[in-house]
Amino acid sequence: MDFFDLLVRYETELWNHLEDRLRDGGGVTLATLSALRVVEHHDRRARVQDVRADLRITVGAASKLVDRLERDGLATRRPHPDDRRSSLVELTPTGRDALATGTALLDEAMREHLGEETAAALAAATEVLGRLDAHLTAAAVTA
């Protein structure tokens, strides 16, 4: 339980630290940056369902997040060519700029926070966390 408590506290503090750095650097919020990364990951065209699945949030939360991207001029929606019930979300040039700026600010903040030695160790830990996440996700699907 101590590990879990420490992990959750650290995640919260890291989120707040990175959020502050993004704001101070003129970047978008961390939630917005995460959504922009999802759209970019899906070849700059994602469905709300992709945002939901990748960020592991509800459909309602994903829809509101995409609404905010659209409201802020970071993304546009267009009808899905193969599914009338769905739309595709695409980054605008402003959204691509916000993604690039936010990613650079986030990378710089992480390097400063972790230092080079810790960053290298974290890269290896990322692989382990990815496997643990995949295992937990698979277990949740079969439950």
C-alpha cells in the first residue's frame, strides 16, 4: 500500500508541476495536450471513441474534451466517410502548433525535473509500465 500511495501522490504532484510549466510557457493544459497527442497518434484523424479509449475517460468526457479542442480552434470535426454515427477529429494548424509547443515545454520540464541519469532509467521503466498497463487492461477486458 505504501508504494501505491507514494505513486499516486507523485503522479498528482508531477501533473501539477507540468501543468504549471505548460501554463507559464504559454502552452495548452496537460489534458488538452494529451488529447492533441491522441489525435496526432491516429494520423491526425481520430474519433471521439479513440480519444476515450486512449485517455481512458468516459465517452461524455471525451466528447467535451473534443468540443473544447474545436472551440479553441485546435481541431475540427468532419463526418466519418464510412460511419454516419461518427465523426473524425483533425488537428488544425493552430492545433499542430500547440502540440509542438506543448511537447517541447513538457520535454524540457521532464528533463529538468528528472535529470539525465534519471531520465535514462525512466525510459527503461516506461517499457515495464507499458507491459503492466497492457496486462491490467487485458485483465479488465476479460473480467
